[in-house]
Amino acid sequence: MKTKKIVTTIITCLAISFATLMSCKGIDEITEDIDIIVKSSIFKQQIVIEVFDPVNQLNLEGDNILQVEVIGKDADKIVTDAGNNVNSAKVVGGTIALAVNPNKNPSNETVEFLVKITGDQYLTTTIPIVLSPTDSIASISANVVNKLNTAQGIDYKKTTETLTNNTLTKDFIFETSGLKAGTNTEITIKSGTIFKDENGNDISGTEIESELVHFNSANSESLDSFPGGFMPAEITDENGDILNNAYFITAGFASINMTIGNKEVKNFSKPISIKMKIDANFINPDTGIKIKKGDTIPIWSYSKDDGKWDFHKDGVVKVDNNNLIIEYTTTHLSWYNLDYKGTRCSSYSPSGVAKINISMSGVNNSNGYRLFSDFFYENGNQPISPYSGKTFSWYDGQTFEINNAPVNRKVQLIVYSGSNRYDKGEILFRSEAVNLCNVGSVDVDVSNIVSKLPPLPVNVNVNYQGKCNRKIIAPTIPLYMKKTNYYGRTYWSYLGYVYDGKITIRNINLNKEYEFRTYFNGQYFYQNISFDKTEYINDSYEIPSDLCDRLF
């Protein structure tokens, strides 16, 4: 059978991939003698990952600022949104678009993998992804830490120390400032310590470079930077058991990295000491009151290479210079986290899925508001997960299903005035605390926030269409709109997927020009549109006749 490569073209602002995936062919091939239908997505499972720099999202504009690597259990099943090898995936403007190769997952089973994000100016982090059989299109977001300009709640310290005969001649102590975090981490390395790589081999060199990043338990920017999220895909607990249904509540965490020359330090011949200061206002979730001397906090270590958490030891809260601290030792480097652990309701058990029923008097589906919301632990400032924050359409009769809710922990629903994680606005509503496990459903009335919201603009139903030799091309791609946030900074707001050519864009003013862009195959494409009606067909682009002749 004669074959040729996928033909890909960009028309106006939209990128469209023409592909037929054949089980006997590579994913980059289509047959010349099959009529191609291109009005629906070729992938059953897709995901868009939004990476945020909370200080300024424009820092991520451009190519090669961040690099992406897909690792983990089902990494071999993942391709780019254009069907290419995942090794060619790019982070452009903070966006990564991936898909599951249907040839590698013909039964549409759950797929699990990790996305590892690196960058010269950014702290390495990993994002666990789980795509269930019902996740035809999923989106997830995560923060990255800009080491040159950290967000509130995060302090970064870089230092260099001279080595003699590959070791220290005196004790080496360094710590973060606490200026942005309010709390800090201090590291002590004893003289004579030998530095080793991941295989236990001694490392030779004349100086050691150390990077220490401390994260507090109070600021959202800090908490949103927690690696892997507060509902990790897998942990090894204090009994050595592997759990995949745990959640964390953190009292603070830190990232520690050291290099000698171009070799990464992973182990030490002598234990190093780590002292972490704790926010005195942190609520111990086991007692329900503020943390105090004598309380026990489990300590966990995290590997940025495989995204797994391991129990390290229990720490006892002490007082040091009128500060509450946890002090412990280790012989290996990783992230370290002061964390209370619990279990969460199973996503596969009907009793473990709480349905939230929304009442919002006077607002219906056709004129709903796009608002950002999240779930926080009772009377606290920690979301139950970095991924629990979502932008939803809010209207009377709307329902949400909450999977993986924490067991025996009450949480509160938070509704913000903004429509984006990057521009949350102010808190409009905080529900009563409720346990979301084994409750069936919860009724929440947010009618009192309607008077606090601006007059409703209109919602516009857009139908993107193109014709090619009388065949309709209807793309499935992510769409973004340029906005300005509360601080006057410009950013691109993710609106959702144009699915089979259709999308509803909410809260639009008619006859006002908006700038849009879409992402495909590592590139953005732009278009300015002024809507003059609520049912809008965008068929203003033409496909070159020579391309149509080749395809059809």
C-alpha cells in the first residue's frame, strides 16, 4: 500500500491536522486511497497543559523557554496534538498539547504518565496526568517557579562554596531569606562530607553550587507550585506500602539541588541537617487548632525524576529563637515536604463522588457566568489540590461532580469574581464546610453573588467552518483570548476546546474586537474577531485549491 506523510496546514488562525491512523502504519502516515473525513477529532483522549509563571505569564512567551519530557507508566502511548513523536513536544507560551495514540490504546483505557518541565531560569517540576476513558478532552494547569523572580510565598537562594580535595574544610550553612515566604529553610553540611551521584559514586570538583527554594503554607502562589499536586498519583507510606489514593496537607516544603561541575549531587557520606520554620498560624488538621510545640508532622521526600513521594520520618515541632521549627537529617537530596496524609474517596465508587447542585436565582444556562472556583480545607487557605481550581459556567441548575474528595476532612467551596486562575479576582462566596465523601449530593445556593457581578454580556456560539472540494473541515483545537488582569498585565486566557468546529465563548460584548489565538503542533496562530451576533459562523478563510486537490 502506497503511503505519504501527514499533510498539515494552517488556515488563518486555525491549525488543522489531516490524518487517518492506521493500525498497520506509523502514526505519521495516511493512505492515498482513503477518503478523509475531517470534521471531528482523530484522538479519543487529548489534554492541554497550561503552565503558569505567577509573577508574569509573559515571561513564558517564546520558544525553548521551557522544555518538556513525558515519562512514567504510559509514556509510550503519548503523542503530540499533531500525532508526532512525543519527544518533539514543545512548551510554547506555557502551553503543551498532547494526545493518546489510539493505536497504542485501542480499548480506550485509563492512561497515566508524568510531564516533566525544565528550564534554565525555572525550577524543575513534574505534573502527574491521569486520563480516564471519559476524558475525551482534558485540561490541567500548574505553576512553575521563576528562580530570578519568585512569587509571594517563595524564596530562592543560590550559593557557591569552595571544595578542597573534593570536600569541605569547614561546616557549610546556608538558608533562604524569608522575605517573601515569612518562613525559611536552613541547610547545614558538615566539613569532610563526600558528595556522591545517584549511583553512590564520589564526585570530584573544586566548588559546589547549591540552590535552595522554600515554599510557605499560606500563599496560593506557593501552594500552586507544589510538585505533583496535593493528591499525588503514588506515594510510599510509613509502612512501605504503595498508595494511589492519598492526599496531603502541607505545613511547608522545600526544593534542594546541588551540583559539582556538571554532575548532580544526590547523596552524602554524612547526613546533612535541614531546619524548616513553620507558620505559627498553620492549623494542625489532626487537632483543628494552631500548630504547637510537641506536635508531630510527617516528613516526605519527592523525586523530580519520577514524581514519587516517599515517607522520610516523623518530625516533632520544636521552638528555636521563638520560632516553631522541624529539624531533621538526610543523606540524599530531593524536595522535602512537611505533610499530613489522608486518603481520598475512590473515583470509581458511586459513594465517593459528591455531586454539587448549584442554585443561582435569575441566571440560566444561556446567560451563565464564567467564574473561577476552588475547594479549600475548612477555615484554611489550602486548596485540596492545585487542580481542584476550575473555571466553570455558573447558572441555576448547574451541577459539578467532585472526584477524589478527601475522606473525613471538611472542605469549603470558594467562588471568585474572575474567570481565570491567572486572574481570580476577589472571593465572592465561601460555602459552609462539608464532607464531600459518601454524601451523595450537596446543595449550594450562590444567588447572593449575582448582585456583585457586572451586567451580563452575551454568550456567542461560534461555528468554525472551511470547505475543501465540498467537504467541511471542522477543527478540534484549544482556543485562547487576550485579556488584561486585575494588575494591568496582559495574558492569554484559555477558553476551552473548539470541538468539531464549535465552541461557546461566554461574556462577550458585541461589536467589540477581540484577539484570539489557537495552538497546534508547537505554534500559535492569531485572529482578530468582532462579533455582531450571538450565532456566529466563521467561514471567512479559504483553503488553497492545490491542497484540496492533494487531500481529496
